Amino acid sequence: MEKTVKGLILKSRNLCEYDRIATILTEQGIIEAVIRGKNRITNNPLASVSVFGYYEFSVFFGKKTNYINSAAAINGFYDLRLDVVKVSLASYFSELTIELSPQGKQSADILRLFLNTLYLLETDKREMPLLKAVFELRLISSAGFMPNLVSCAECHCYENETFLLIPEKGGIYCTGCAKSGDCLAIEINIHILTAMRHIVYSEPDKLFNFKCSGAETLSRITEKYAIYHIQKDFNSLEMYRRLGV
């Protein structure tokens, strides 16, 4: 059965000498499909299909294997690939998304998040640490690991100079309620907490409409929270770190 689907290519790998298999994020979920003749440079309309490109695909869904018959570019994000730091960050976003394997409505929300993030990354409209923090925290929250950032989980105070985020418990605690033995307690000030609350609770069209003077600190905190719940290291994240960002 052949269907038309819109999707973002998260990664691709060689299947044989001429064919590649692509992992694609669609509004219905993640699919894999073969791009026949992708490695043939001449006389192949699919040769230009690339990772991080957003396309309208004509896909034949087989019993065991899916095949891409055509692809029309909606946004190729071509300039993004000119910067190795941006590529490493986008690759990390892809690895995170594949690991969490969103399905159904969740996929539509994450596809929108991914496309908006790539646009801002390509055009330098937001700094990279901030984009990383927003993507990590929003994605992990959509996947079922949303932290409770409304108030202290014990005394329910909303404002305090300092809170501790406890990934294991999925919530924040004021310094008076936190226990000394809490695992991986992450100290956050009220300004960082305000930014995190915005990322978790804001409407999609307002997600990136905020400023944060401590974007690097925010990025380190969201990374710790995400990695704790996923329990996996990512080569692309290590590359991003090595590039000194």
C-alpha cells in the first residue's frame, strides 16, 4: 500500500552498495524506509534526500520493508549542514528522539518541536545551549518523564532562592525539605527554575518566547535530567561537548 507522508529524516545508513535505509519521524511515529539507488549519484531523483531534511514522501508500505518512491523537499535545512557544531547538536536531537520512539499524537508534537528547533538552529535566532535545553526538557517531558516544577514536593512553596531538582523523584524540593541522601540532587536558582517551568508548561507556539541569561547552566541541568531517565550515553552529545560548546 502506498501513502503520502510528511517526515523528517533523523538518520540514514547503507543497506547495500546502492541503497540506504532512512529513519524518519512522521506525525504518526517513527518509520524506516529504503531509499533505492540513493548512492547512485546520476539519474536518481532521490540522490539529494538528506538527513535533517523535511520532505513529503510517497512511501510503499510492505509487509516487511517500506520503500520511498518519491520525495519532495519542504525544508532541506541545507545551511545547517555547513556548521559541524550545529550538525553534532542536531544529531544528538535525532538520537534522543529515536531512543524515545514517539508514537501517535506525541509524534506530531515532537515533530513540530524538532522542526522549530532546527529552524532556529539553522538561522542562529537562538543560542545553541538554549535550544539544547528546550529540546531536551520538552522532549523528555513529552515522553512521560515530565518533572513537577510547580512547587516543592514537600511543603509546596512556589518561590525560594534555591531549589534542588531530584531526577529520581521527578520533582523539586526547597533546601529546607531536601534530604542529604537524595541521589543526584541538582541545585537550581529561581531564575533557572522559571525558565524550566516555561519550557515544560508553555503552549507550543510560545515555547521559545523567553530569555535566559544562564543558558549554559540551564543546558547542563536539562542534560543531567534527560540522561538520568534515558540511562544512555550518546556519541553525538560527546562530539558536541568536545567541540567546546
